[in-house]
Amino acid sequence: MDLELTPVGDGVRFAVFAKPRASKSRVLGVREGALEVAIASPPVDGAANVELLKLLARGLGVPRRELSLVAGEASKHKRVLVANLGVSAVRERLATMLR
């Protein structure tokens, strides 16, 4: 997995490439250092962002409140921060999501 994970305080930040209006919400893989994620919701009124964070929270096994979108609110290229987890834990959990 060539996903760049950056430690930030007590959490980890990583890039996400979101593909809204997909047939199903799921993690597709890693693309150019970013986690590629298909999102069923359209990018209207933040619906795709909410669904993205819920999907990642479920896959990482953390409460939704532990995730935040720190960049790219209106872009396909986003940055997500996972609070209270270290790089190794995030890497392991994302690897499980990619299987």
C-alpha cells in the first residue's frame, strides 16, 4: 500500500480521491498516494462528504466524531484526519479495508 499517512498531533492525516455518484460506496484502492473511494451520494449539500466519513469510520472501527475533513470539502481531492489513532493502526485497518 503506497498511501501516504502523516502523523498530526495524536492522529493521522491522509489523502482521499472521492468518486461521487457511484453505484455503491466502497474503498477501491490506492491511487497516486491517495485512498480512492467510490461514494453513492451525489456531491450536493455535503452529502458525499458525510457518506465518505461514515464509510471510513466504519472501516477504521472508530466513531464518526474521530474523523474530520481538513481539506477538499468541494473537491474530489480531500484530506481526512483520524484522531486518536497512530500511523501503524490506521495502516493496518486501511489494509484490511482494501482486501
